[in-house]
Amino acid sequence: MNPTVEWALDATLSLEEIPNLIPRLMTAAAGMGALHTGEDGRFWEYVEPLRQFTSLRFPAPFPWERGSRMRRLFVEGASQAFGLHKAATVWPFLTEKVAHEKVSIVLGGRALPEDTIEGTPEDEKNRTARDHLAEFSTAHSMKRGGFAVNMIDGREDVLATSPGCPALVMECKRPSRPDRLSRAVNKAFTKLKEKRDCDGHDRLGAIVICIDRVLQDIPSVVADLPEVPSFETLAEVNPWVNSTILAHLAMLTSETEFRMCPEVPFAMVLMTVPVFARDEGMHRMIDVVGFDTGARYVSGPAARVVQRLSEGPPANPRGWQRATHIGAP
């Protein structure tokens, strides 16, 4: 069964803003007592390549060779700083203890995933930092959708609530390869059913798969820019983004076809890979969310969640947009 998708440009940020954004975010994190905010922390290593990028006058070639460390730091730094920017909209609403612990984890690890040896404790720390940032991105998306969010240590990855709606319990997974998608989905489903008290009435489960590690055939404009991005406006990016989200939602729902149920009626894809486009003279990044509002179980409590998402918060009453309404391929 094809997914019914609510689709959104979840956030945009000018790349020109990021070099100055990182010091401000480090100051804010230090103010709550988070660890790894000093100059030996991984986020400070991203600042120089990002500053070099902002000094370019386009059209111009990139100043770093393909595959070089500086180029990798630019791409990773843009994505990670964007995630931290979104996390900063969430952590003021968490308890002081949870915010301190989760932000400290996010700021830990190394600047690049390949800076550690797979399977080592340092590699686990590196992976966990990015996993927690994906949870913050999920919380940010729901907050933009008009939900209050919480991240309860040792319980839900993200708990999203809104008056008149059942609580949405979100289990986030970030599989490393496409062939591990099924395992990630099954683990999330089992945890929601057996350990998160999802009952199909007051608490509904949502499987969230962050696909930044499994995206295949990424265009050069996304992951390894050779020169100037070929997309001039965000509108031109929409068809590619739309088809990518729909394709991965189809993969996800095919894995959950026989598992989704009234207790876990939702599946969500979060694409955290940045897309670069020249828009009004600036290079911008976008994050995109796809939500399978599976017609199989969208009734009763689940229907209220879908309605709330489509309405959006008072500050953004348009709500999430259906994929068929934007740049459909």
C-alpha cells in the first residue's frame, strides 16, 4: 500500500549564518553546564572551513580537493551545526538534568565519523552524539508542527503532546546501511509495543527513521559539491527532495506493512542531509520530513494527530504540506 505522506520543508538556514552561529550555540550550551563546549570540542573544528566557504564569491570553484579533510569538515560541519541550531530550539523546554546530559552527548565525539575505528568505545561515542542530534531534529519537527515536546531520559526518545490529541511516542533509529533498515524498524516497533506503553488510545507509537546514513546516489549538490550548486532556488530542489522522501517512505512502509497496527500507526522519515541551493543570493540548507499517515489506521485517536499536523501551530497555520502539492515528480 502506498504511503500517505505529509511533507514539509522542515527548516531552512543560510550557510552564511553558520560560522557565527557555532560560537553562539557553544556559549548557550556552556551556560547550562554542558560538556565539550571548549575549543577542543568537535564543533569548533567546523568553523574554519565554513568561514572559508562564506568568503567565496560565486561562481567559483570549491577551495578544497574532493575527498580532502577540509571539504569533509565543511559538509559535516554544515549538517551538524544545522542540527545543533534546531536542538537549541528544544533544549530550553527540557528539564535541566536531561538538557545537560543530552547536549553534552551531542557535543561529544569527533569532528568526522571516520575519525574513529569502527567498534571502539570512541566510535560508539561518535555515533551516539549524532544519534542524539537526530532525536533533537525529530523533536524540532514536531514542535514546528504545533506539539509540545519532551525527551525523557531513559524513556521515550521524543514525546510529543497536544491538547485533544493522544501522546505521540517517537522511537528514533539511524541505520548505517540500507540492508539494516528492516532490523531498525523491527527494533523500534518492538520497543514501542513492549516498553513504551503504546495502547492505541492515549499513547500512539511512531517509528522514526533518520536516513542521512543510508541515502544512496546522492547528487553532487547534496554531499560533495564540486563547484556552484546547480539548483538556483529552493523550488527547483523540491522535485528531487520529494522523490527522495517518497522513495524512502515506500521502503520504510514496505518493511512495516505487516507490523503497523493501531498502537503504532505512524512511520516517519527524517532526511537530515543538507541540500544546498542559491536562493536570493545565498546558499541555504533545508531539512525535510516525510510522515506516513497510513490510511490503514488513521481513524479515532490517530486521525486527531494527523489533523493537528495538517493545521499547524497558530504561528504557522498552514501546517505540513502534502507531497502531492509540492513539486511532485
